[in-house]
Amino acid sequence: MAEVRDTQRVTIGKVGGPHGIHGEMRIIPLTDFPERFETLREVMVGEELLHVESVKYHKQFVLLKFREYPVREQAMRLTNRLLTVPRSEAAALSEGEYYTFDIIGLQVERVDGSVLGTVENVLRTGSNDVYAVRTSDGRELLVPALKRVVKEIDIRGGRIVVEPMEELSEREADFSAEDAD
């Protein structure tokens, strides 16, 4: 069964453990814009709307204190929950930029229309992103997010059109040969 995504909300973080004794929680930022927490006044944490009392930064974490959870023992119940905001509050992107959560789940097709699979993950390599694509037979293909490979990204249409590099085609042939053994 396919996972249903709430496209009206954007995940911006995940609650880690508590910090100190006054109810502050370590938030693992899952956004390219961690400064967004500075102006955050309310946020969905799991299925619960919470009000932010304070925001601090500590190492790689954002420390949030929620009005509804004033002490450590209560706040600990929030551990591992996702923080989401309405999609309308997502940071604006430049032309040709996409949110990772919009890419994951897209069908990947060759320019000839044949389906390669579905994007399961976006790997950040530093130089360019790489789309981890799961094929119908369960194999994983790694598709570099380069202009010479990715010809079109159609978020509304739910697809990415690619012109695979020769290396990708050769790897596919190698997989087929391995499967034959």
C-alpha cells in the first residue's frame, strides 16, 4: 500500500530528547532554512498544535520550549514527533529549485516514456543531489540530478523525465546479467 503524504504541511524538524530541566526540547532541523525557527510562534508537533515560548540554538540543534509542556517530564512525551507547518509557510524557492519532499514519490521516466521507478530518497552529495529510484523489480538506481540527465521535473504531474547517462544504462545491463545467474 502506498504511503499517503499530507501535501498541505511541510516537515521542518523532529523532536529529539529533552535539554535541561525546564521543558526545552532539542529539535533536529529538517530544513535548509533553520533560521525559520526564530519567528515560529506555533507549530504542529505530531497531531498537536503547540505554542513556542522560546527558541535557542545549541550546536546542531534548535532548542524549543512549548507553552503546553512547561516541565521536562511532560515535554519528553514529544520525543520523535515531527514538527510541521502549513505549506503556505514554506520558504520561497528560486526557479528550478524543489523541496526534497516534493521530489520523493515522483515517478521517474526516460525521455521515451518508459518508467524507471519511483524516487525513494534524495541523497545530498555536496556537488549535486542524487535521486535514489526504486524500480518495479526492487532494484535501486542512482540518478544524478544534473541538467544533462534530468530533462524535466513536473511536480503537479508527479514525474521526472530523465535521459540516463551511459553509465546508468550499463549498470542496468549489469543488473540484468546478475539477475540471470
